Amino acid sequence: ITGDGFRISYTGPLQAQTGGRLAAIFQIVTPDGLPAKGTLAASLGDPPSDRRASHASGELDAEGKVTLLFDINWPAGTTKLYISHGGKVYEATQITVNP
């Protein structure tokens, strides 16, 4: 849950393969329990400013959901998936990158 009461859910895979793609699925619900609207931006990689980081954005649908696709440019190990919503950045989850 964000500081302003939005509930952000990640239901995509927690593992990906180097050189592959990750389909990250998010849903955002307002503090009133309604689907959020607008654009969701996300970055795969820690820090997001690293040249290997992947970035994507998309419009939330009528259910407050969006699927974003990321190229996996990271070596094997663990990295982080960040989202930006309402002008704030949140760590959504960690992703294990397999060789």
C-alpha cells in the first residue's frame, strides 16, 4: 500500500532469464477500492538509472490493470522492479534473473 492509500499488486513472474523478456502484471486500486486510472511507468533494474535497466509504461485498463514487457539485460542474480505512480517511485518486488 502506498503512502496515499493506493493498493498496488504485482502478479507477474518472480523469475526471468537473461536475454529473455518479463511480462510484469500490475493492478492498482484506489483508497476507495475502485480501479485506478492513468499511466503506470516501471523500471526493471537496480538502480533504474543503470544502462542495463529496462523501462516500460502503459495505460491502466478498466480494472486498474496493465501488463508491461521488459527486456532482461541483467546478468544472473537478483534485481528490483520499480513502479512510478502519482509522482512517486515504489519498489514493487525483486526479480531473480537466471542464466
